[in-house]
Amino acid sequence: MNRREALSSVALLLGGTIIGAEMFLSGCTNADKSIGAAGLQFSPDDIAFLDEVGETIIPATSTPGAKATGIGEFMKTIVSDCYEDKDQKVFVEGMKKLDAASKSKNGKAFLESTPEERHNLLVGLDKEQKEYTAKQKQEDPSHYFRMMKELTLWGYFTSKDGATQALRYVAVPGRYEGCIPYKKGDKAWAT
């Protein structure tokens, strides 16, 4: 199974609830630029910002964090190449909203905040997005923080570091055994 097949399977298992799930099933087909904002550009500062958001969501511990996997670059690629214009707009405006929320709560920009301040801010935004999503109508745009969090999880756990160090990975697994005992604290399987 290649990466595209695995992502398609994940999308089907989740019922297509991930933002941009259509991209999982049909592949990223924004090449004609009829979908998405033509010329959407992320600066190196934007990518560094997204790296820090990702690192706050999945920090380095005994395994690499999201920043080590290049999560900012991954988010840039998916948003630029695969998201529709309306979702791109929500995402880009969301980066500004996240920084403004940090200035309001912490009195300083997100990148100037301490790791603890960043964590507390994102916990509050996660609660906000859950409440928004619970009341969201079909035609309402997705919450920007949900997009960032989903892209972080997707990018991290499909990266080499995430799949081989944060998850259990066997490059060439043997036969399928559906009833292997699980011990509390075991890593989930990547393969």
C-alpha cells in the first residue's frame, strides 16, 4: 500500500471529516488553479509560524516534534495546492487571528510567547473550535484552528519521523494478525 492509498483509507475511515477530504479520494488536483487562489504565497516567516503552531500541538519529547518533520512546509503545500479558495482564505486569515488572539491573551505575538503561553492559547482555541464545529451548519466555513490541527496530525503521522518513531513501524510486516494483545502504553501501528 502506498501513501496515497493509506490516506484514502484514513479518509474513508473518518467518514471524510478531515478538511479537504475530497483531496484524499481524488488526489490533489489543483493544477488548473480553477480551485484555490492563484498565486497564494507563504513567506518563510509564515512557514516558521506554522512550524511553531505544529510544535505546540505535537512537541518534541523522546520522539521528534512536528517542527522536526517540516510541518510548516507540509501545511503550506496542502493549503496552496489542494484547498479550495474559501478554505485557503479561512486558513490564511486564521493565522492572523491566532496571532491576534495571542497578543490579546498574552500581550505578545505567538512567536514571542513562552511554550506554556502558546500551549494554553491553543487549548483555548481547540475548545472554541469544538464548540463551533458542534453548531456548524453545512454551508459554514471550517474553523481555522481545526484546519491547522488536522494538518499537523496528518503531516506528522505520515512523515518518516512520525511513522517510524512515534508509531510502531515494520517496513515489511508479516501476515495479518488481528488479535495481537495490546499493552497499556504501546504505540499505535503505522503499518
